[in-house]
Amino acid sequence: MNYHAIYDDVLIPSPERKRVSDLVARYPHLSDEEARDIASFMRNGQHVDVFLLTNDDQLRPKLDAFMKDNKALFRNIWAEGAALTGGILALMFALFVVLETFA
């Protein structure tokens, strides 16, 4: 048949996802460092782990409350995105200038 056992491995929680899900389950009784750990996982964790964590129906209310209460931990994402976009545009402009100069 077409069933691939590799997909079962995705559903087994990684140690990092398990640790973060335990932290989210304890919310709002977290230290500042634990809150930063959750935010770091949400920003830098593997996409599959973040997806599975955010789609856990038992954790979703606490995770939504965490995200709402800790907006400051996620605020600089826009600054990073803007800096990345600006860098790409500057590189494209520099390449355009070089091509026009030597072409």
C-alpha cells in the first residue's frame, strides 16, 4: 500500500516540543526565562514542531493567552523581517548597478 511509516515519526514529540508544551500547560505560572524559552521555540523551532504545538486543542487556549500577554517578546520579528527585506533590495540594487556598469 501507500502508507509510509515515516509520517509516524513526525507525531512523536521531540524533546524540545515536549518541554515547551509542558511549559505552556503551566502558563501563567512561569518565570521570565521560561516565557522567553517558549517565545524562542515559537520563533526558531522546527516548523513541524511549532505547527503541532499550535494545533494541540488542549494547549491552544493557554498558548493564545501566552501570545496575547507576551506580545513584546514577538515584536522585533517585524524589525528582523524589514531588515532582511531591505538587505535583499539593497543587494538587488547593487547587482543592477554592477550589471549596468559593466554591460
